[in-house]
Amino acid sequence: MWPYFNSIWLHCIILDIFRRFTKHSLDRRSRMATFTAWDSSPDAAFAASVNQLKSLIVEYRTNYKASTYSILWHSGLIYLANAVLQDTSDPEWRIYFLLCIYGYESLSRPYRISEIIAQGLLSMTLRDTNMTATEARKIKETLTEQGLDNVQQSMVDEIRATFPVDLTLSLKDPVEAMAENMAKQFDSLAIFQDFLDQEQMETGD
């Protein structure tokens, strides 16, 4: 299992290194001088690590029961979820996002903090994608039924999650990007998305 953990952590580090230099003002065609590959742009390096992370997480969840009780791989879930939410033009983004969400569902019983992380990721999805509020609530309800939200609110309130779940936002506003703060936005974002969904239905778009 440790080779999986080490590889997951390695690619998380690579994504952190190149995150600041992808899809911004820099020329995406610019090459990194110390790399020999013809396509050695920051975006290419970032995409390569995302693809590696996808494979590692699928393989680990499929082949190891430890994925249901070891928290050591969860950073890969946060990083992969953030990466796929940055590129929703990929038709497979939803598959990998749900892979991450249900990865946290499997960790929910030994680690109650998984609820906050998953809800924070769902908040990001409502904010950044065309996922409907109905779909987001259904996912949240499914997680609740599986035990992700099986503690009383008074107990949940005692859980702190002060690490970032929105990795891009954390570069500008580390406090707002915290898992606990993103999770708190779910209800308001869902209500706002309800309004947008209703407006879209009425206009027929």
C-alpha cells in the first residue's frame, strides 16, 4: 500500500507546484527549459499528474480494503476533485468527481471529518459547474443514508476542518477555502442554484 500512498502524495505535490502557473496569464505554449519533452509546459505537467492520480485512486479503491479505513490517501481525493472541477469540458469529469465523493463516503465511519470535506466539495460543484441543486442534494442524501451524516448536528459542530478544500481559492483566500467554510455554503448555494434552475426552465433554455 505504501507505494500507492507515496505516489499519490508525489502527484499532489506536483499539482501544488504547477497550480500557480496553469491557465493564467502565462503563455500556455511556453516550455520549461530544464525539461526535455517537446510539450513541457506547466499545463502539460499538471495534466500528466492528474492522469496519474486518476489511475492511482481507481486502482487503490478497487484493490485495497484499506481504502475504507485508512485516511492516508484522502489528500489524493481532494486534489483530484479540484482538478476535474477545473476542466468540466472533459466528459468524464463527473465520474471522477463522484469517485472522490464516494471515496469519502467509504471513510465516513472511521473519520467523521469526511462529511465536512465531501460537503465542501459539493459546494464547489454547485458554484463552479452546471450541476443542479436537485442532483447535489440527492448525492448528499445518498451519503447521509450510507452513514456519512450519521451524527447529530451538535456533534458535527465540534469537528474542525481548517485545511483547504478549494485549492485554487486557497491561493487568494485561505480562510474562505477551508473545508469547514466551504461546507457551510452548501445550503445557500443550493438555494441559489434552485433559482437559476427554475429561471432556466421558465425561459426554456
